[in-house]
Amino acid sequence: MRKGFNLIELLVVIAIIAILAAILFPVFAKAREKARQSSCLSNVKQIVLGMQMYVQDYDEVFPIGTSYWYDPDHPAGPDSGPWFALIMPYVKNEQIFVCPSHRFTASWSAGWTQWNGFTLSYGANMDLRARILASLHQPAEWVWLVEYNNFSQYWYDGSGRGCATLPNDSYRPWGSHAQFEHNDQMNLGFCDGHAKSMSKGAMIGAWESGAIQFDYGTCDKDSHD
């Protein structure tokens, strides 16, 4: 009567377990990342809703941006601070500024010392700083927030750099500092308050077709006067 496995049978069982693990682990990893993506999307949604509430309180003018880019005639005042500080009274939650998938986040260190060390995973569209919401004909097309780090806490078109969709252009929302950690996708927040996930290729294609906007200057697709 047999009392156990022989060596060959044991090796076969181990091999089968290893094969199953190799098949299932990537599936589990993608499922876990999908959950993190959903959490991040919720963060982006809350942030852009906070921005909208801010805009309604300040004559439909977007947050200034950073402490060293400001409009002296802005309704919030010339020294009102970085964008995340401006909308903090509306969101009242520092945790939503950090994506659960990001291994690295930007840390604020330029002026406004009360915010030094504040970490965040998202960057606001600097090209819309202090602009009026009504100047955008289609707010649902305009990207205001992207997943970003390693380059302060904003992004902008870089005036004079042209409109090429170079994949390594750090000034673009798909550039070298953008984060596509959610199964090669990132979450974007739009000026009308909605949020969605897009891959780099889909984002570039949407920009080239005019389905999304982010440059207010000469690079736009005629979404404003």
C-alpha cells in the first residue's frame, strides 16, 4: 500500500503549481492595479470638483497655479499660493492628492513654506492659470489635471515649443514625467468636472483629432476665441 508521493510525482505537482502561479499572478496584479486605478480616479474626480467650487467662488477664474506664477489682479489675490492650497478648503482631504499606485510623488518646496513637504501625484494645467472658465467653449474637452510627478506640481504647454506630440516632451501631459502606472493608463480630470482614464496613445490621438484640449495659446484646436 502506497504511503506517499515518489520524487517524480512530487516534482510534477510542483511544476503544475508553478505554472498556475505564473498564469494567475499577472491576473491578480492587474486586478489589484484596477482597484488602485479606481481609487485614483475618485481622487481626480474630487480634486476637479474642488476646483469647480473654487472657480464658482472666484468669478469663474481658475486657480493661479504656483506661488511664482500669479496674476496681480486675480480675485483670490496676488499671493494666494499654489493651486492645491487654493482648493484645499473645498476638498478638505490631503490624502486625495496622492495616487495609491505612485512609487514617487512630487514634493512642494518652492515658496509658501507652510506647504513645504506636501506630496502629491497630480499636476494642474498651468496654461489655464487665472483664465476664465467662460472662455472655454467646450469645458468637457479641456484637461486640467493629470497624474504627474518629478516636475513640481503643474504642467504646461511650454510656449514657443510648438505642438509636436513628442513622447519624451516633459511639458506635455503624456511627457516623460507623466505617470501611466494603471496598466499603461493614467487618469485625467477635465474642466467640466468629469474624470477618465486614457492610455498615452489614446491621449495623443485625441489631442491630434481635437477631442481633448490643453493648450490655450496658438496650439489649441479653436476651442476658444
